[in-house]
Amino acid sequence: MMRDDTVRHVVVFLVIGVIAGWLASWIVGGGGLLTFLISGVVGAFVGGYLFSALKINLPIRNIWLSQIVTATVGAVIVVLVARLIAG
């Protein structure tokens, strides 16, 4: 059985993903809760990887805001790449 901390972390991660996906939809268009969730969660991984690989450190002291910004940047990239692939 999962511990309460693990469940809490997963829920927070999903909420950050939905917020990031929603913000990305404002920037590049699109919509729907499932789309927000998928683009935001995948975007969190993409943004985290890119920021780490490029050694980008956001000057944001609030960890939640920093994670939302990182995930949003990743989600925008994910949506744009998906559109390029889909045609």
C-alpha cells in the first residue's frame, strides 16, 4: 500500500501538470482537462530535463512557482512538437 506522502506527492505532481497544461494552452492554444493533464505532466519531465541539460536555474524562490514555470515551458514544447508531428 502507498504511504500518505507518496499519494500526496503524486497528487501535487498531477495538479502542477494540469496547471502547466492549462497555461500552455493559453500560450499555444488547445483545451480539455485530459489534454492539460497529459501535456503538463509530460511537459514537467521535458522542461525539467531541458533546464537541467542546459544548466538553466530559474531565479524564482518559490519552489511551486518554479516547478509550474518549468512544466509550462515543457508543455509548450510538447504541444508544439506534437502539432509538428501530427501535421
